[in-house]
Amino acid sequence: MTAHDGNARTEGWLYRRRTEFAIAGAIWMSFVLIHVVQSFVGAQAAARPWTLLGAITNSLPWWFSWLLLTPLIAWLVERFPFSGGQHWQAIGRHAAYAIPITIAQLVATGATYWFTTGQYTGVATSLANQVQRYFGSFFLESIVTYAGTAGVFIAIDFARAVRDEAVNRARLEAHAAALESSVAQARLDALSMQMNPHFLFNTLTAIAGLVSQERKAEAREVIQRLGELLRQSLGNGSGPYTTVAKEAALLEDYLYIQRIRFSDRLGVTVNIDRDTHDGVIPSMLLQPLVENAIRHGVEPREGKGTVQVSVQRDNGTLRIRIADSGAGFALGRDGRPAREGIGIANTRERLDHIYGPAGSLTLRNGPHGGAEAIVVVPWVSEQSNGHALR
């Protein structure tokens, strides 16, 4: 760390504590005022001579010394906190620092008093004797003053920690609620696509055709896969997260039905690297993107259309690419797709909620035609028990 970095950090710390130090300064100076008034009342009661300059000279060095020591005490409170179950260790360290700080404060104030007042009163015989008298009269008071000042900052830091914890908890709860909401919305979006009359009519027609052709095993398979697909969409399957392998299995159910629907009009290539199978991704991530590719890239065109799905690991990230052979996106003036469907928008929002800037969804036209959707998220394996949350 350079000297500039150290100065910047110190200035930042002083700036963060500026309000507390300003209040501390006001309190210490109010003690000067109280001491001046107290000395005036005492002098009047004892019929002693009294001057304002003398009263200030006697009280100001003492309380001003504690004003100067306040930032040091605040720093020691941060350096040796009472959190983490180390109360006795913190007490020992503060005691070790309180004694030399108190000695320095007593020497400084005792010497100041000697040179301004003490040598003229005839009570103390020398500078050393004056400092000795200060030790005898004020050592315990100084220790208590250090402890009280430290206690105030400990209470402030504890209250701030409680407040920050509550804010962080509320933020995490809001983030979790937003994530659950986005997952539920994704399932509703997927369900709405799968439950539309066109999809169901063609699926049921395909089932009827299989039955009429005595292909009962295939008809039963389509029914089972449709049921599993709807079960997952309704949220009875995995939670907010799943693995690439499980998502690929769900995608296969969907593609099986679509192959029955489109017969030889649909060609799908799925390349999922084996070392990505235990990767953790949001549930219902692949299927809506493939659905989008089939609906907008294959279904509107005559003849055979193709969809390519690939999942790969790349330098600590998981890269998902879904491409179709359709007409591609209609681009706006900025070169981006002019319009995004509900499913795409929801997927983008979910990625932002979960990964922040570490996750992305890019839509573009392919170099050889058609449209591409590319998802990049941080790589997190199932064994790591984490979800790369922001």
C-alpha cells in the first residue's frame, strides 16, 4: 500500500466518523463550560478570587486532551472489537492501551498546568512534583474517562452493526422474493406457451394419430412426457435452481413432443459437454429459449428447420448457445433486436436478479443466418453447494 493509499484510507475513516467526532468535541467543550461555572460558584462560596482566564486555563487543557484522544480511542475500538466472542481478549487489549494513554494524558496536562498556573501557586515544588500530584489525584478518573469514551463508541458501533444486519437481511429477503417471483413467472410463461390451444391441439392430434396407427407405446410416451413437462412448469419439480443434466432431461421431453408434432420438419442438435452436467443453473432456463427458437425460427417457415443447442464450460463460466435456421431478428437502429418476447424478457430479468453483471443473455443474428441466443453465467458445480448469487 502506498502512502497516498494510507492517507486516503485515513481521510475516509475520519470522514465516516465526522459526525461522531463533532458531537464528541461539543461534549468535551461543554465540560469546559461546566467546569468554569463550577469553579466560579466554588470561588464565590469560599470567598476566593476568581478570573475567567484562570478558570479556562485550569479546565481547558484537561478536556481538550480528551478531545484530541477521541479519534485514537475510536480507532482502538474498531481495532479491538468486542464482537466474535472475544470479549476478554478485547478488554485485555484496551486495558493495555488505556494505561499508557492515561499516563501520557496526565503528563501532558500536568506539565501544562505547571507552566501556566502551578509554579505560581506554591503548592507543587517542581514540574515532577506537579505531575506526581496529577497521578495521585486523577489517574483513576482518566482510566474511567477512557473506558467511558470507548464504551460510547462500542455502543455506537453495535447499534450500527444491528442496523446494517437488519438492512442486509431485508435486502436479501427482497432479493429472494424477487427471485421466487421471477421463477414463478418463468413457469407461468412456459406453461402459457405449452398450454396454448395450438400446442395442445397438435400434440393431441399426434397422440390420436399414433393410437390410430397402433403405435400405443409411442402414444403413451408422448402422454408421459407431456405430463412431466406440465408438472415441471407448474412448479412441482425442482426449486429455483437445477443442474444442467436435469434441465437437459426436461428439454428432451419437450423436444420429443415437438418432433412428433413437426415430424421431419424439425431437426434438433443438442451438444451438452459431459463436464457441464453437474453445473447449477436457474430452473426452466433452456426450454423457454428453445421454445422461442422453434416458434419464431422454425414454425413460420415452410420446409425443414433446425435448432442447435450447445452447453460448454469456458474459463470459469457456463456458455449456453441456442441457434435456429429462421429469418433472424428484426434489428433496431442500435443493431439489437427491436422486440423481445415475454419469455426472453423474463429470462433476462431472472439472470440479472441471480447473477447481476456476471450473467448475461445476448440476442443476435447468426453469421450464416437465423437467430442466436447466448447465455453466459458463472460456473458453479452442484458439489460446491452454491448458486453464484450476487
